[in-house]
Amino acid sequence: MSYLEEFELLLANQQFSNFVRLWEEYCLSDQVDGEELKHILIKIKNSPLAIPFGQITETVIPLMQKVKDKIDADKILTLILDLQTTNSAYLADYALEYLRAKYSNHKDFSEMSRLVGLRSRHTFQGAISNFELLAHMKKGSFVFHTGGWGVGEVIETSLLREHAILEFEGITALKDLSFENAFKNLTPLPHDHFLAKRFGDPDTLEKKGKEDPVGLIHLLLRDLGPKTAAEIKDELATLVISEEDWSKWWQSCRAKLKRDTLIRCPKSMREPFSLRAKEYSHEDRFQEALKGAKTSGDLIATTYNFTRDFPEILKNENVKTLLKSLLEEASPDLEETLSDAQKKGNEIELAFLLEDIFPGEYPELSKKKVADLKEIDKVIEGIDVLAYKKRVLISTREHHPHWISIFLSLLFTISGNSLRDYLFKELLCASDAKELLKTKLHELLNRVSLYPEAFVWYFQKILEADDLPYADSASRKQFLEAFMILFHFIETDKEHRDLLKKMHNILTKKRYETVRTIIKDASIEYLQELLLLVSKCHSFSKHDIRIFQSLAEVVAPSLGKKKREKQAKEKEEEIIWTTQEGYQKLQEKMHHIGTVETVENAKEIEAARALGDLRENSEYKFALERRARLQAELKLLTKQFQKARVIQKEDIPRGSIGIGTIVDLLDEKGQHVSYTLLGPWDASVEDHILSFQSKLAQAMIGQKVGNTFSFQNEKFTIKEIRSYL
């Protein structure tokens, strides 16, 4: 463990006594790493131990004097003055001597020395930092506000009034800061600093981003330190690169960053990009990666990726010699963790690499290995490099006598649409494979849940081309129905979440163009079935379902009429029709339950409770049961009362049977019978009053005089219709 790591651990645990012991040991060092000492002091400055350490900062002076790099030594001295709390004459003299050597020609040297406390010497913590800030704060210079105001430009300073006026990027009005406040919150920024350029000269920075994107990232990482991709976007998007251009710009930039020898690219999204202290050549990176390859799979992936991204590394003969020996010595057969198919796959990939990197030295090596293959589908799954999978398929197509059956078996199971496209193209072009392909696609249509990715792939293909199997109008409708069934099937499956999003986008993009195109000549029956399938898909919003309904109504307007009639009927069914007498009877019944029966029941409960031992008290249990029945009945009656509507003359239809009509019927035997259609509360079998909700009433509703209808295998003829009122 290095000294820096040990100090970090002690600072984190705030163990000052142990820290002092380690510091005393560190002070005995004969040689001092300036970079390490600088980082130790920065860690101390940002820790709770900064105040006690301020009493022993003079012990850093001898260490600083051993540092050979002047820039590091100057920074260390600045940190010493930032940390010190003794305000000793020794430190004051040292600081003043340093500043005089650096700023002796400054016209305001004496006044600035006074402002940072080096003339009175009463307190001068941070004297060098503060002096350099004052020297930096000229009109047009830039600073950074650590309190959250961001980058600021100096508009005016006054040593006499001890204040500065600044304009900050996050503040609309100018800010007037005293020097005391400035010393606590401002950090000087050089004119070539990323933040200074972004605030003071954004046009130049934008131009640099377009002409030299890697240089822009260099500048950002140099001045702001390591940043993740998301953090880089926060710093550049909108402010330097427009939001609409960001995705395209970053995609291009990231590809260039991978080739840059100064930038360390992360292996995952959460890790940051960082700037190396010195260039790290692709050859060195490749050789180091080769040394870290523990398995044949690692060796294949490393070799393929580097030779693809940085082909120039193969110009180095030492690299080629090392690589050749590693590829020849690789033995997948000896790796116990690999299956037989994976071993065969790795052997083929190694053969491809040797042929590509050393052309002419390994003639037909891969061809021999592919020719001996059995279980090609499993071997292809064992190959990691997509390009090599396709080469195996091409070789199979050229040399294997049963390539058609192999391609058909792989068509729906192989991963990657580019490989699936190749298989499909070859099968489609082969005259003796067309019918087999059509049969296979019919299987896909009928078993969508077995091959979700393959089904969505082919659904997209028949949308784009009319000359493919099942690309006709009728087949597209079948595929759309199957598409909806699959959508419902996978919407609860977390593994297919991305596929579900893709399917939703296929349906909704370009204002539901896919749906509009397929259903433009559909029958009402098909549209009704489609809408039923849509209603079962819970991932569709109410807005989506309304749009599907609207699209269907455009094709078949009668669907809209049926929907409105259904809604009107449902609304009518919610109404409970009644006469004025029935309405009053219901009110009286509710009043009786609420004021008489409930009160009586409460008395029964009290009387039963008085008998004691409620566990064996049957009277008490019966009273409670009666209370529950009364409460349920009152709740039901209240709900019905809210839906009740007294029949008025204008509610009774003229010329047809409906609520409030008296109907004279003639049966098959020539007998006359009359029925009155009222609400359920007025129904009476003896008086031939039917509830409009009864089956006989429903069979009659809408009929006119002279019409005949059947009910329970009897025929009735309507002779007369008249109003009840």
C-alpha cells in the first residue's frame, strides 16, 4: 500500500494520532514524489483533520525543498499556506519571498501583500492563493464560484474599495463581491480553461467541437477531470453542441475516442473517460491485453477487436510474431469449461484469424474445419464474432449438401437479424427451397410464442416488400392478428421488455401507418376481432385504444354507430324506471328501515348484550345478523334510488313498445292478453304488469302494431299499443 493510500485510510477514519506517526515516518524520506505529496496535502485540506494539521505544516517545507519539479513545488507551497494555522514569521517570510520573486514587478505588489495579510502578519492563511487570485482578477479574466454561481467574468476590480464586480453564467444581474468573500469562494480560471472558453468564447468552442471533437474532449477532461458519458453530455449538450445534433455527434466522437492514445475509454457506461498522463500506443495496449487473455475466447475477442479497430498494429513485426505464436498455441480442447460445440466454434474462429492476419500461410484451414462440422447450429451459437458466424454459414451454403435443411432449422432460432436476413435471402433464391420456406413461415404464423423475435422480424419484412411469401393483403391481416396475440403474450415477460417496446413502436410510428395500411379494406368482422385483441393488451394506453377504435371506424363507419347504440343501451339499462307511486313506496320503505327497523334492532342488540356472555348468546348473534341484513338492504335500496327515474309522458314512445306502454297481444290460439311495461318495483304478475327488464318485455321492446314475435316457442301478434299515462 502506498503512502497516499495509507493517508487516505487514516483521514477517512479521522485517526489523527496514527496519522501524525505516519507523517513523521514520511518526513524521513530521502526522495519525495512531488505529485504524491501534492495529492496528500489536497486530501488533508479537504478532510476534518485540516485544522490540527495546520499546526505542523512547517514540517512540509523540507519535503517541498526535495521536490525537483518547480510546478509541483510551487503548488505544494501554496497548499502549505492554505493549511497553516500558526501564522509564524518563518512562513510569512517564506511566502513573501516566493511572491516577491514571482510578482516583484507588479505595480500593486505592496497593496496586494497587505490585503492577503503578509504586511501585518496577524493572519495570512491562504496568502499565496489569495494573492494569485488578486493578480488574476483583471477586467476580462475568468473565475469559478465554488458556491454554485458557476463561471464568472471580471467586469471591474478596486483595491481601494476591496471589491470586484463580476458577471456569472447562472446569475442574471452583476454581482458585487468583497475581496474577503472572493477569497472564500473564487478560483482563478486561465483563458484556455474549458469553462472559461465555454462562457467567454462559446462560438470558438463550438467550432472546435465540429472540427476536432477529440480535442474538445481532451480539453474537457484536462480541466474538469474524469467524466462519464452522461456527465460529458451535461457539460456539452445545448451549451456547445445542439441537443438535436448531440446523438449523431457523440456517436462519431466516441468512435474516434477509442482510437485516441491519450484518452482512457471506460468498459461500462458507469465508468468515466479519463486523460492519461502520457500516450499509450495501440501496440502496447494490444500486447498488454494479449497477456491478460486467459482463455481462447478472450484471445479471439481481443485479437479480433484490436485488428478490426486498429489494423495498423499489424505493421509491427514484433506484435505479429507474438500474436502468431499465441494463436497457434491456443487449445480450446483443453478448456474444461467449454462445451464441445464451443470448442469447435473457437477452433474455427482461430482458423479465420490466422487466415486473415497471415494470408497465404494457412491455406483452406477454416474450410477443412467447417467441412468436418456436425451440429452446425450449436457450433454457430458457440461462435462469438458475428462476422465469423456468417462466414461459417456462407461456407455451409457452398459446400454442405443439406444446407437447405440446416438453414431452415436456423432461420427462427439464430440470434441477430443480419444473419437471419442472409439465411432468408439464400432460401428465397433457391427454387427447391421456396415451398419449404413457405411452410416454415406458416409455422411461424401459427406458433408466434415460440419465436417472438423471428416473428417480429418477418412482420417488418412483409410490411416493406410485396413480393415475399405472405405479403399479400389477406396474409398481412393474419399476421397483424398474430402480432396482437404475441403482444399480449409477452407484455408480462421481463425478458421481452425491449421487444415489447419495439412492437409498440412498429404499430404507433408515423401516426399508426402500419395499422392504417393493413386494415384499409378489412371487413367489419375482422375489425371487431382486432379491436377485441387490442382491448386485451394492457400495455396500450386509453389513448392508443381510442385511436385503434377511430381507425376501425374510418374503414367501417357502422362500428361507430354500433358503439354509440351499445353505450346508449347500457346507459338506459342503468336507469330504473318507476311510477310516482313506486317511487314513493321506495322512499317510505327506506325511511321505515332507517328510522324504525334499525332503531328496533339497536334495542334488540342492547337487550341481548345485557344478558351477558356474548360467546354463547344466540339472541345477540341473531340481532347482529339482522343488523347486517338491514344495512345491506338499505345500501342496495339507496343505490337503486339514485338510479330511479319517474316515468313521464315524454318518456313513453309513440307507435312502438317501450317503457310505460300497454300492449294488447293475440296468441296462436286466438286469445287476447294485455301487458303493461313498467319498472321492477311496479311489476305484478296478477295485474299483468311486467318489469321492462324481464325477458318477455325485452322481446317486445321496439315492436310495432302488426308485428309478430316469438317467446318461449309461442308466437304473438301485436294488436294495439297505448300509453299507460
